[in-house]
Amino acid sequence: MLVLWMFLALLLMICINVPIAVALAVSAIIGLVATEGVNSLVTVALDMYDGSTKFSLIAIPMFVLAGAIMNAAGITDRLINFIGALIGFVRGGLAMVNIGVSLFFAEISGSAVADVAAMGSIMIPQMKKRGYSAPFAAAVTSSSASLAIIIPPSIPMILYAVSANTSVEQLFVAGLIPGLMGAAGLMFVAYLFARRYDLPVESAFDTKRLKETFIEALPTFALPVIILGGIFGGLVTATEAAGLAVLAALAIGLWYRELDLRHLKRAMLDGGMQTAVVMLLVAASVLMGGFLTRAQIPQDLAAAMLAFTSNKYVILMILNVFFLVIGFFLHSAAAIILVVPIVVPLIQQVGIDPVHFGLVVTLNLAIGQQTPPVASVLITSCSIARANIWDVSKVNIYFVAVLLTVLLMCTDRPAIPMFLVEQFSR
């Protein structure tokens, strides 16, 4: 009964626009005082501090900073030029360029909101100028930006790894194939739209231009090599790769001599605020996690679920529906921090690999970023495109269907995400 009252208090505070981290901490404190008395609050501040200072969490601000440097240093523009020369000759090529650049940018920033803010401000005006409708431009930009939480490095994957006490590096490896599948599917849907609405071809394929843009963008390709090569090769941890990514982005920016310090300062401040919100969520989750563990809530949930079914695939499908629903109402960081510690004992008991489950959770939350009412990525894209969210959603449903298909495939066929994990674990 106490847990129910805590949940209702949490829900009420969220509904009246209390920040989720504050609501989470207050609900946890109510539970602690009710069960253990006021003396249990003596160590609250220390517990929150310890929970938010884990080494792997340092990767979050580092990856956000690397993405900010990319934008401020003209690196993104060179990527657009190269990918435009590579696939711009296809009908609707600018939409595919948008997806391709988001795929690359996702490998640096790890944040879908950062991706859509960076790419949208550049690509959406260009697409509208070339005759693409505002809803279509916003939908392509929004859905492709969600690749940032599937393709490594991914901030939600880092949070999941901390919450589930599993390997960040293995999660990054698991996300690579599903992310590429998602990008290919989004490009296919974009091509179908291009054929249907006779969207323009940007330019004929020009080997000379492709070579020139490739040479100009060549230093940029060092970034994914450093991040993914270092992690996949076992040379560095995810946190160390994040630090190296920042140094590499700075070096490339200085090489291009286009580092806009004013733009960089603004991006760093935005990234700092985004990181602070995540860290406060992590700190608050420590209190809630401690209370739930002592109250045996995760164990009770596992027992109830196992009494219903012990088939791990049925349980995965139930959890899929659950995460899809909460993705409508919670941001990915809040959903992971609030729910994952509760369901981890369940997946362990039925033999679900925590890395596989982490990929499933991440895909669910990528879809949640595209589904109102919360839909932080979709709303950002609509704001940039100056398009009505419902008009955009009518187009975006086809792109969301691609992400949903990838989710179902990865749920039913664990070998899809786990193949590379097993290869690199040998």
C-alpha cells in the first residue's frame, strides 16, 4: 500500500510539472521516513553523491562536448558535403543525406536531442528550400536523430549499464548492427516518399566532387575510428574513448581553423545543463533504488511475473509493451533510471542476457522519443521546421514503423544484436 501511495505522489508531482528528479527524490524520502523513520535521512546526501559520481558517467558530458565541438568547428558541414556527394544523386537524396549525417553524428554525441538540434538547424531549412514539405523534413530529421541512442556511443546505454551493473562496452557493440539496420530502413522509406512525391535529385554523381569532399572531410573520419575502434578493439573504456573524442574533435577543429568560440560556449552551456539534469536523475534514483531494494519490490515483481509465465520471450514482449507505454510519458533517462533497477532481478531469473535486454530497452525508448505527448526529439524537430506536431506525426509514423520492426526483430532474434558482442568477447 505504501508503494502505491508513493507512486501516486510521484505521478501527481509530475502532472503539476515538478521536475522528475525532484519528484523521484521526494517520493523516495516519503517511503524512507514511513518505513525507517527520520533517522534514515542522515545519509541521503552522501548516498546521492556516491550514486552520481560513478566513473562511467563521466562519458556523458564528454560525448556531449565532442558533439558541440563538431558543430562549432565546421566538421558537420564537411560531413554534409561528403555524404551529399556520395548519395545526393538518388531521388530524394537530401533526405538520405540527413539520415546519413545523423548516423555519423550519432557516433560522436550519443544524444538524440543534440543530434536533432544540430542537424535540424542545418538540414531542415535546406530541405524546405528544395521543395520538401515541412512535415516530411521534420519527420526525417526527428526519426534519424533517434539513431543516436542506438548507435554507439549512446547516453541512454551508459545510464542503463550503470543501473543494471553491466558492461557499457558490450552495449555499444550490441547497438551497432540494429543502428545500421534502422538507418537502412529509414533511407528506404525516404526513397519511397521521394518516388511518390517526385522529390528532387540534388546533382548527378561526380567522381571529382566526391574525391574533393572526401579529402576535405578525411580528418573527421578519425573520430569514429578513435571511439569505436578503441572500444571494439579493447584498447580503451567508453569513458576514456569519450575523453579522446573531445581531444580529437578539438584537434580537427583547430586543423580546419573554423572553431567558433561563441558557438562553442553556447553549446557547452547547453550540454552542461543537459548533463546536470541527467546527473540529478541518477542521484535521485539512488534513493528510490535503495528503498525499493529494502522493500523487496523487484523480487516481488519477479515472483508475480514468474507465477504468470516463465517463458523469457513472453516476458520480453510484456516488457516491450510496458517500455513503449512509459516512453509516451517519460524521457529516456528518467524511464531507465526509474524502471530498470526494478526489472533487472526478473530478467536475471528467467535467463535474459542483460546486454540484450539493454538493447531492447534502448530501442523502445528511441521510439518513445517520437511519440507524443512527451516526444522530446519530435518536438524539437517540429520547432525547427515550424510544423504542426500532428502533421509531422502523420508522416513520421512510417519511419517509426521502421524502428518498431528493428525492435521486434532484435527481441525475437537475440543473435542480431549479440553476434558482434560474442565475436569481440572471444
